[in-house]
Amino acid sequence: MAHPKWKTSKARKRKRRTHLSAAVPQIATCSNTGEKHVYHKAYYVGDDLYYRGKVLVKGEIEE
């Protein structure tokens, strides 16, 4: 099994990976609500929190 001779530091590893990030965030449209949001992120519609078209946290109903 291969064994590295020196440990790669966190800073060195992260410097190497800086160019891998996307230049512009991808925008998705929810099929249920029609709301535009960033991929892989939860988003609010009114008081409800949605993720992948499903309600994660229902907004509080005030009477």
C-alpha cells in the first residue's frame, strides 16, 4: 500500500483546490413552488423552509 513520505498540510491542500469552485452559482427552479434557489441549499417560501421541493420546517401559524 502506498504511503506518503510527507503529510500535506491543510493550507497546501486548500490552495491547490481553490480553482475547483464554480464561477457562478447554479440556479434551480422548484417544481412545486416555482421559487428560484441555489442548488443543494434550503430556501424559504413565505414562512416555510423547503429543500428539494419538500417542506422541512413549517412556518408558525399566528392566530
